[in-house]
Amino acid sequence: MADEDPKVDPLVGEFIKFGCRLCYGSRFFSSPSPKLYPILEGALGSLKTTLEPAVFFRARLHDSPRMDKPPEPFRGDDIRNPQSEKAVAGRLNCAGISRLYLSSTEDIAAAEVRAITADFVTIAKFALREPIAVFDFRQINFRAKDESSELLSYIGRIIATPVFGHDNYESILSQWITEYIEKSGAHALIFPSVMRGRPKEEHSFIHSILKISPREFFNVCAFYPSQFELLEASPIVTRVRELTLTVMDDVRFYKLRALDEIQEKLKQGGTAALKSEEVPPSSAPDGAPPSGSS
């Protein structure tokens, strides 16, 4: 079993066993073990914060026919979150449960709908007018408590794993986590963009010249869509001009990500901020189904 393997953190092993029961056993009556639940509650609770008023973006792909310029953008209900009867399963929602998915930038919104070069998409703006309570899954490695750091890191990887179906281990666990968070009193969940390798732009001379801050790349899953106001005049049709693609094996990817994390910790607190850094494993912990398995 996963929790008997010395290479796997015991709490991660407990969570993997719960995920397997949820995915392959009982969806409606599975729950974390009495040992895991209070630690999981505290670990996820450490991610609770406030999302301040801001403007976010939502995209919808024009695919009938694809790559033909549409006469007008999607508007109103056609660009908002779907009605419940039309809501298909997504990364953070089961079928029939409608969530509003938003992005921090236009290009992230287009990437999240799997747009490719020469596609046309409608991009619309949604404004959050009042602060709301959220759980923020960005950079959790820097915010987790020692006891639960491995557990939160594993949950973060589950949330950020690209998936192309929604009846697999990663999606089902992500959907459970989302519903747990909603029942905890939050209004939304923030998660890193799985379509963008870095959490934000590197500062460059362009930012200095234009006197702007580097953009952050993330998504918002809103449980209460009415909290985000569609700016009625905002929907426009735009075309995807180019894509940036990076291909590398797991070992190189995780080594580079570990180096990024080390550099970030050095910026925040110098060498004292570094504990014992290890390169993340190139695959899921033993006992977990492989990414994308059903």
C-alpha cells in the first residue's frame, strides 16, 4: 500500500487511499479517514484568503465552423456560465453543477478552452465588485505548514494536472476538493493555469518603460457566478496568432521547477529560507494512478 512505502509521506499515502476509494469505490459515501480529516482540514484552511475586486476574462471558442470568422461575438448567457442542465463535467465541477471559470489574462482564457493558432474566440470581461473569500492554490509550497507541506504539495499537483477527460482520478479528486471548499464557506477557488508553465511574467525593461507590473497567470472557479458582473460591452472576437510550446521529459521538467522554487525562496528569505530541498519525483507517488488514468 502507498502508506507503507517509506518514499511516500504517510499523509499523502492516506490521501491517495481516500482518492482511490472515491474514484473506484463509492463516490457518495467515501470520506477521509479520522486520522487524515483534521489534518486535511487544517492544511486546506491555511489556503483561505480574500480575493479583491478586479477584472477577469472568459473565453469561448467559435467552432461552427472552426477557423471561420464569426459575424459577432458571443454575448449575454452565451458567454456566461452554462445553465445547470447544460453544464458538463469540468476540472472542478461535476456534470449538472454550473461553475464560472475565469482567467487572469486574455491569453490564459483562450488557452484554457484549448484554442490553437488561427482559431477565433470571444473574450469577455467579468468584474468582481466586492471582496470574496477564496482558497488560493498558487505557490502553496511556500505557505504550507511543515506537518502538511507534502500533503498540500500533492493536492496542488492534482489540481494543476492537465486533464482531457473528467472521469479520472485527478478530476474526481479535484471535484471533491472543490465541493469541500465550497462547504467551508468560500466563494471561489484560485488555481494555477495548467496551460502556462510559470505563475507570472519575469520583470523586463518593457514593464519599466510602460510602468506596469508583470502579469500573473491563474484561473478562478467561482461557486456563485452572480458575484462576477459581465461587462456587457466587453465581448470581442479575437484570433489566436501564435502558440508557445515547450516539450521536455519529466526529469528535466521537475528539476527546472525545483530550481524555480529554490530561487523564489532565496528572494523571499535568503539561504535561511532553504531547508532540505529535494527534486520532486518524476511521477506520482507509488500507489496513485498515473496522470489521466480513468
